[in-house]
Amino acid sequence: MSMYFVGIDISKYKHDCCIISAANQKVVSKVTIENNKSGFEELLTIINSLSNPADIKIGFESTAHYALNLELFLENSLLTFMEVNPVLINEYKKSKTLRRTKTDSVDCESIARWLMTVEYKPHPKGFYHAYSLKSLTRLRDKLIRQRSFYLVKITNVLDHTFPEFKPFFSERFSKTALYLLENYGSAEKMARMNSVSYEKLRSLSRGKFSPQQFLQLKELAANTVGVNNSIFDVELNSLLTLYKSLDKEIYILEKEIIKLIEEIHPHYMSIPGIGPLSAAVIYSEYGDISNFSNSGQMLAFAGIEPGINESGTESHGGKMVKRGSSQLRYTLINCCIPLIRFDMTFATYYAKKRGEGKPHRVAITHVAKKLIRVIYALERQDIDFNTQKLR
């Protein structure tokens, strides 16, 4: 059986395909299919007429979400495919010609020919979970940023109307604090709170909001230097509504994220400090760990590795490259904070780096590197975390 290489140039409404045989013959110079069911079935008919699915190698560039429907169709049709970094295809085209030609037919042929030169690494099956988690976790991250934005705006309003309010709650917007803002809003109304008001606050805080705190807040409200202005009340109500709406959506997203990641339940969820939401980000960004040949590739993927500057007889290690997913990098480093509190081996490693004179952030980055190596080992060996086996 002959091997066939299918290069597909992905776009929003259509996909262009080129098929080349192992004998370097163009079986299909270019065919354009629509990004819909009939277009996909047309492509499947062409592919099925060629050979056994095992002898078909399909490749296309990573193009955000435009390829998702085609990927699902190919997987359901028992066909494999390989996602290609667009930079690699661009470099390949440059190596073959000095002309700056970019057309759909050139692109799909370049992908097909590039496939002939590399080891074929099919995209892992079941990728839809990873894609779903990536969409949900990134949306959650955006909504959290928006929610933080509105919290800042709420603080700005309180600086005008009741500047003593937030310091009273230790600069945090607890459930009790938000309840007060929603139901009373102004310092003038809080100053008039009564015993019924206190009972609601005590119940909401599960008894943590004491009578002394209640009286102290009333006194602060009565003697505030803030301005009582109805315009600020309107602004505060609008901001609180937006904040609550975002908070609700984040809660819904988190429930769905937790449900998905618990179905997968990767081994690194057994590491202290990695909860379901952090595990979801790690899984969504890394995907199938078996795609990485070693932990060094995972470090590079997250951008947690030093840059190297080499020239002539000199070689210098630089700052962390910070390429790859910033969300993945942020999550991994954040996981290290509770990790050094709850696991002695990681705590000792952190203390060792600090003892070498490294600042906190640099030491935590080293812990994150160790964490990545542990994650790689757990998934490749199909085992849960055991601190006794750490070195």
C-alpha cells in the first residue's frame, strides 16, 4: 500500500487540500471543501478512495477554533491528524524558495510536503476534553479579571462615600461586606441599622460578625468623612449588579470545569496544592503528557526555562523566556505556594534555593520546574503522588 500525505489549509469558511503520494506525485493538486457537513463528507470520500486509513497522514496548521469541527469529524471517521505549528510551515516554505508567495494552494501543498519530512505524531484521541477545558478555563480567567476590575471600581466609589468601610473589613470584600453594600449601600443607612440588621449579619457570617464589630461599623458610618450623594448610590448599585452577575457566571463555569476534570482525573491531582481548577488549567494547556518526550519539553512549553545567549567563546544563561501559555505558567507557579507549605520535600527544595541567595520569586520558579518534572513522571508512570518517592 502507498502512503499518502494530506495537507489542509484551514480558514473560516473553507479548507483547501492537497494530497501527495509517497512517490512524490500530486494525487490531488488542490481541492476546496466547504466548512460544513457536505464539505467534510466530500473530503472523506476522496480520502477513502486512496488507501487504508492507516496509510493516510493528515496535517494542518494550528488555527485557533476554525479546525475544531473538522478535527471532530476526522476523529469520528477513525482518521488521525497532526496539528502543525504555523512557524514550522513558514520556515519550511522559506527553505524551499526565496519567493514570498502565499496562496491557499501553496500553503496546503507545503503542509503536505512538510509531513513527508517529519515523524508523524497524530493528535491524541479524546482531545475534545482538553479543548473544552481550555475554552472554559480561559473564559473563567477573563471573567475573573473583569470581576476584579469592577471590585476596583466599587472601591473607588467607596473612597468617596464611605472610605472607612473597606479598611474595616481588612481590605477584603467578604460575603458580609457585599451584603451590607447591596442592602444598605450608603454610610447614612448603615448608621441607622438596628438589632434586626445585626441578626441577619450574624447569621450570614455564621456568628463571626460580633456585636462589638456591628457597633463599631455603625459608629464609623455615623462619623464618616465620606460624601452622601445619590449619584454615587446609583453608580454603586450598577457596579454591584455587574459584579454579582460575573460572580454567578464564574460559579457556573467552575462547576462545569470541576465536573470535566474529575472525569479525567489526572494523577497530578493527587499532588498537594493542585486542586481541580488548577488541574484543569494544566490539563487544558498540556493535553496528553505522552506527547512530550521529556520533562524539558514541558518546561519549554510553559516558558519556565532560562534563555541562552551564546556567541563565540561566551555563553550566558538569561532570564526566564516566558513563552508559551501565560495562564499555564501562572497556574504552575501559584500551585507552588501551598505545595511548599504542605509537602516537606518541596519545602526543603525551596529553602535550599533561598539558602543559595535566590529571591523568593526565583526560588518559587525552581520549585515550579521540579513540580513539572513530578507531573511528567506521574503521568508517564501512571501513578499517584507519593512524597516518600521524591528525591
